[in-house]
Amino acid sequence: MVEETVNSISRAYPEKLIIMGGINARTQMKRFFDVGADLICISEAERTIVEIGNILRKGSRDFSSLAGVAFMYNNRIQINPIGLIEDNLDLLPIPARDLLPLERIWKIARPQGSVISVGQLSKPLPYVSAMTSRGCPYVCTFCHISGEQKGSDTGYIGKFRFQSEQRIEREMIAIKALGAENIYIEDDSLLAKKKRALNIFRMLIKFNFKLADVNGINLSHLHKNEGGRIVIDEEMLETMAEAGFKRLSFPVESGSQRIINKWASGKISHEIYNIPALIKKANSLGILVSSCYLIGYPDETYEEIAQTILVAKKHMDAGSEYVNFTIVTPFPGTTLYDYVVQNNLLLPGIEIADLDWLWPSIKTIIDPYYLEFISRKAWEYLNKPERIKIIRSMAPGVG
């Protein structure tokens, strides 16, 4: 779809400069240049986009000295080395959301990763997305963070960096002035610095926003060590509830500890963490929880998939609003992608541009096409009819 859009813009408005960025663009540059893209940013680009604007203001399209971009030159891709990666996120400007067509966005009411309810789908949703940090202390093989470590082409943008409490407060004031009521937080690891997170949540209380986490809360950060025992961090959950959190996503990843240790940084211990109790505690505070699981790891067995489905059922029984099953997908820019390519694990006929976490794409111990059946049937069996109705109304043919 992105290729078709780029191509259509290029043909309809040949004088326009088409700029792309993000993991898909920078890992599949030729594909996008072939359909009409002019520039691809290969790392974070807040400063880059300003420099592009300055060059254009001079009536030029010479980007040969601009750091951190790729472009076609003499029929080949020219990649300029990246510049400085900004560690102090306070130096980056607050997004000018007032320039967006907010009324139209709110009328469409499709925030990333979440909706409020079946009834909300036909009502305006005054929301914005926000990020208070970048990067993550965990390096899961299937995540873009795994390809953004030291020495990568992007620079070390997977490193955990964060805004100060004061900077976040200024942004919240600006968001409140827009009339937004809901904020969908896009941080990869919102609670990585727990003292900072608590201070932010206490500050947010006065704004009376409805908050939702989109990318998942690392479950280790919702626990603490108390006298040598790992227990639920009730203070954290209670403060989040008071701050306005209405939804949290729990990235459980697998019911198999072996799988989690090998492919997902060992970031969860099913033996130590009582996730059903955590779900019940969140629910008691008025926070809805969804739980997410991956199946189809390269060496995953039938027994391990069964473990995952059984764990998901326990979480539904404990009060998870819904569960999501997605199929392990080797997106370019991840170490999983490198592993799959090096070991010739891509299924025959798979086009990288068509990778989709709803469909199998790699060779596995289990018949790959049986995985789609397992995933769909487990999703239908465990989820409530209301959830299934939401998804099918948003994307007919899915599920």
C-alpha cells in the first residue's frame, strides 16, 4: 500500500519532494526509490527535516552534504553517514499538533493499537499520541530495538533515553489546550526508570486525561523486590490509575520460559511473576488489561504453543479484556530477520514487503500454515464476542 501511495503522489505531483523514514523505508530503500521516493532518512530526523527545509528554501535540491539521508545519485543509492544522535530529548521541540487536521483525525477515531469500545467506533475520539522516552533496556530479537544497537547504520537509537518531567509537563499543557481528552502513550519502555515514571504519573493527575499504553508495559517493571520476594508493585499501579490510565497492554510474548529466554530477552519469568494477580489488581483499580502473545518461533514445539494458549486462557480467566495472538514475523531491521536470512528460513514466495504478523512467513518445526489456523482459532475461542465484533468491524475479513 505504501509503495502504491508513493507512486501515485510521484506521478500526480512530480514537482513534490517525497521524504520517507522509519524501519521499513531504511531497510528497503531500493523498493521505495523505484516507485518515486526522493529522500530516505536513515535515523532519527527531527534535525534532518529542518535541514531539508533550509536547503529547499534556498531553491536547491542538493542533499549531497546532508547527514543521515539516502538518495539516488548516478543511478545508485547514495547513503550519507548519520550525524549526532540526540541523547537529551528535552532539546527536541514539542510536536506542533495544532497544525494537524485534528477534527478529522478525531472523527476517524482509530488510535494506534486501541479503541475504547464497540460504541466508540462511531463517535469522535479527541485523542493524541505522545512519547516521553525512546529505546528500551530489553533487546528482543523480533523488535526494531534489536537492530538499533551500537554500531548499527541508524546509530545507537535503541538506547533508552527520556524527557525530563518538566519537558513532559509543558507538552501536557499544550495537549490540554487542544481539547484532547485521551493520550495514547507510544513509549517502548514507559516504566524503565521507575522513580521517574512515578513522578510523571503524579504530575499527570491534575490534567485529568484518560491514558492508555500502546506498545506494552514490561511486566518486570510492575513488580518489585520486597525482602527478597518479587511482588506486585502496587504503588506503581495505584499511581497509574490515579493519573488516568484506563488501558494497559501486557506483552507476555509466550507461555514457554525457554522461548522467552531465547527470543525475548528473558524479560518475563512465569515462575516468579504472578501475571493473573497483576491483571486482577489492575482491574480492581479500573484499568483494563489486554495481553499479547507470539507463536511460530523458528524452534517452537506444539507443546510450547499449547503452553502459550493455556497461559492466555489463565489471563482471560483472571480478567484480561482480550488476548491477541500474532505470528512471529522477521521484519527487516531486526536481529530475527538477520537470523532468518542467514539460515534460509523464509518460506518460498515470501516478499519482504508483504510480511504480515497475521500470516506465517518462516520455516518452523510446525507446519507454518497450520500456525495461522491455531492463531485464529485460539483468538476466536478465548476472546469475548464484543472484542471479535470490534476487530471485524475495523478490518472486515480479519479473524
